[in-house]
Amino acid sequence: MQSGDDAYKYSVAWVDCMSKGSSMGRAILTRGDHAPKDDSTKRLEGPKPAKLFVPFNAPSGLLNTFTIKAFNELWFRAAPKKKVGQPQSLSAFFHPLDGVRDWNRLYGKRGFVQYQFAVPDNAGETVKKAIERLSSSGVPSFLAVLKRFGASNDGMLSFPMPGWTLALDLPVGPSALPQVLDDLDEMVLSAGGRIYFAKDSRLSHEKVRAMYPRLDEFLNVKNRVDPEDRLISDLSRRLHIGR
Amino acid sequence: MENAFGQPQNVIVLGGSSDIARAITKKLCTARAHTVVLAGRNQQLLDESAKEAQEYGATKTDTLLFQAEEVAKAGEVVSAAFDKVGENVDLVIIAVGLLGNQRELENDPLGSARMADVNYTWPVAALGEIRRRLVAQGSGRILVISSVASVRVYRDAYLYSGAKAGLDRLCQGIAESLKGTGVTLQLLRPGFVRSKMTTGQKEAPFTTGVNEVAENTMRGLASGDLVIWSPPILKYVAVAMRLMPNQIWQKLMKR
């Protein structure tokens, strides 16, 4: 993925977090570029509504270590060894999960948490260590997606940094899950990385400052334009961003 | 604000020096709780609990004295606790209870009334104010410590068991009434627990220590289930408790 940075605009790898031994970290790599205007002879196509759907909440525990391992095995085998030049709609490339409507119901009543972090280029080992930590704690991830990031934008709380980002969907259930994610936070922090607010639902507020060095700059602006703290959210309350 | 695992940052514990409450508070502070307000009847025990909370991670603690026999003041106590937190309250735990000495109290009108007040009426009154405050916030959780004894009343502890049964069912009604408000209520039903309250008593089957209760509570907060059983197997034991013929039930529970 790293060597192809200049060749492709977008690259994403579906990673199997459940495999161990020599198969550890096996993945399906997809890379893409916007199709040039004169290339396709087809008309502009909008995204098609998904034909598959989940009709009701699955029983809790449907997505567990055993079933996820089985699914990953099938998914990995279903992918072609090499395929180039395939046109895909934006949604098919960026949001493949939406191919199954109401996919979140597979997680049942207990639901799932998402976890995504970014680490700099020199800290690629962190991704490997994170997957190993999850695997050894028996905490399965139904979805693990690895992507390359370029520079952050001017936003004071911009998430990306040049390097890697790993996104995980984790069924709630294993009692080790909260502690394992706290441990991953420490790993990410020591690698100079950070957690993605848009996916976060359990980060400890004490870690935010170290992960987002421009936090004080942001707070200065916020406190100046919103002295009565009207602009708040559950996230800002939980992470103490504001006031 | 609580996180996705139901771990709160701000907690009020009514009955904060009870052994079960202390064990739960420690686990909460290890997780995400940084502000803890403890209310109870013994200042020294409350101070010890507060110090313990700080050792486990709380950065702000405060205490409040009250008597659960004073039903008329329940609202004031809750209000004062909320004010001491100073911002949105994420979790209120009701850990008020009195096992009492059944034989001594059963023929005593005042003693019997006291059992009902401490185990039932005070919590019900407090819940009125807790409910009002949390619904106004639009978020928050209530954890009421009920008991496996609430499942079916038995002769040798009917003052306690009966009051807990009443509180338990009433709270189920509160939980229903809270749907759509952003506030939830959960019931913790521990079995026999080795603690100050049960010193000297004969242990029952499925007895646990307070730490196990606390662990089951954390798991229950994450799952969001209305009833949290500790230990979990009691859920199935309860079915048997309800179905067995009365003679067998009373004989089984003879102490």
C-alpha cells in the first residue's frame, strides 16, 4: 500500500483480524482512482438501492469469534487474486457495507462500537500490534479496514495525519472489550497517533489533549464565540471539549 | 456523559457507604467516573468511601448526610446531591436498604413501618425528584439495588423481602414511564452477598462477594438490560423460585 501511494489516489485494505499464525493480517487490497470523464461510454449512474437487507435485530451474540472467523474465511476466498480496470460507483468503493441494508441489525440489541485511529508513517507497527492485541484478547472485530492518509487539513481538530488509519467495528459483548480499547488508546498515543472523534464513543477525556495538540487553540475560539456554551453535544460533554 | 459501555463520569450514590455501593463505586472510578457524591447516614463511613473513590480515580468527591427514615426530606437530599455535582448527572445509584431483624420487628408497628420506609418509601420519594431532574437533563441512568429476595416473599424476612418486592415492581413501572425521555432505569438483583448487612447469617446457595456484584453491574450497565442479576444464573433460579409450591418454598427459605 505504501509503495503505491503515488500511483493511486485511494487505497483500502479489508483486513482479517481473526487469522493467526502465518495468515495473520491477510487482507484484500483495493485501490482506485476517479474515472476520467472521457473514459466510460456509460451514462452517469447513481447508486443503486441495496437488494440484500437484514429484516430484524439478530439475536445477541450472532457475531462472535466463531461466526466472524467463518465469514472472514469465505470473504477472503471470494476475492479475486488480481483484478484491474473494474469501474465501481462511489458508494460501492467507499461504502461497501451499505450493500446490505440495515446491516447494523446483525449486531443485535447489544450493538457494536467503532474504533478508528491514525498513526504516522513511521508507526506502522502499531497497526500490527493493535490487531495482535485484539486477537489475543478474544475480542473479535467484524470489520477491519486499513487505509492510507495524506496530510490533515487546516481544521484545528482535523483527524488525518500522513500515514495509516485502521477502522474497526467491534460487537459489544466480550467483557474485556472496554479495557482492550483503553489499551489500544495507550498504544496509539505512544505512537504519536490519535482517535477519530466521528467514530468514538468511549475514549477517556484525559487523552484528548495529547492526541489533538491544537485543542487549546480550538477552545480559545469556542469560548470566545460561544461564552455560554450553547454549542454542545454528548461527545463534547464526554470528552470535555468546551468550557 | 456516559460512554457506549454505560460507564458514567458523574455519579450520585444514595447509600454510599454500603459495601455493595462501595465496590460498584470503585469499579466506576477505575473506568470513567471522576465526580462522585456519596450520601448516607454515617459521616465517617462516607469519608472513608470518598477517600477510596479518590484512590481509584475520582478527582472530585463530596458527601451528604441523611436518614432514610425521614421520607419527607428525600426530595431535598436528592436535590442537594445534584447541586453538589454541579453539572449533568450520569448515574444515580439507590443503595439504601435495611435487612433488619424480622423476629424483633414483625410485631412492632413502628419497627415494621421503619422497614417499609427505609426499603421502600424513601427510595420511592427520592425517585420522584431523581426522575424530574434527569428527565429535565434529557439523559442519565438510575440504578436501583433490588434483591433476589424481591422475586418471592418468604416468612423469615417478609418485611425486607416484601418491601424490596414492592420497590422492584414499582421501579419497573418507572422504567416503562421513562421510555422516550433519554433516561433509563435498571434494577440490580443480587443474591446473597457477603457484606456488613449479612454478617452472622448463614450463606445461601449462589452467594458472592461484593466485587463479583460490582463486575456484574458493570456488565449490566453495558448491556442496558432492565434487570441485572448477580450472579447471572439467578435469572434461571428465579423461575424455579416462582414456580415451586408454597410449602417447599417456605421450607427452603427457613433460616
